[in-house]
Amino acid sequence: MSSFTKTTKSECIIDEFGRDNSLRKQKTQAPCVTSMCGDYFNRFKGMSWAEITYLLEEEEEEELKKQEEELKKKDAERKRKCETTSTYELEEGEIFE
């Protein structure tokens, strides 16, 4: 049996069964798969599970810090309004420290 043969007639490749492989469609991923998973795949490519987990935990901690800072700013604004101009009324059970 003959092995894989290459012939160069305008870049056509013929296999051992006489099929022209250059006429085959190139395999591509569906656009929905690329758009949904492509970003994550490119972001985490070449990383171990430990590195991915560490990175995601760090991002989560940063997000929580930002949320806490925003809450502190809002509380400070409410407290200032309550003390200075009385434009902010305390709700039932709300206490400023």
C-alpha cells in the first residue's frame, strides 16, 4: 500500500486514496462558541488551574473592596446631609455611627 503522497499541481494535496484534500472545507468553530468562550479561552490560555483560581479570587476581592468603598462614600454623604442640612431623614432602624 502506498503512503501519503503529495503532488503540487497548484497546491493540491492528494492522499493515498486519491482524494484532493485542498478541496475540503476548513474546520472552523461556530461563531456562537467563539464569542462565548473565546474570550475566556484566550484569557486563561497557558495557565494552570491554580493560577486561574488565584486570579479569579484576586479579582473578586478587588470588586468587593470597590463595593465597600462605594458604600462608605454613600454612608458618609447621608451622614453629612443628616447632620448639616437635615435634608436626609433617617429611616426606621437606621443609625449613623
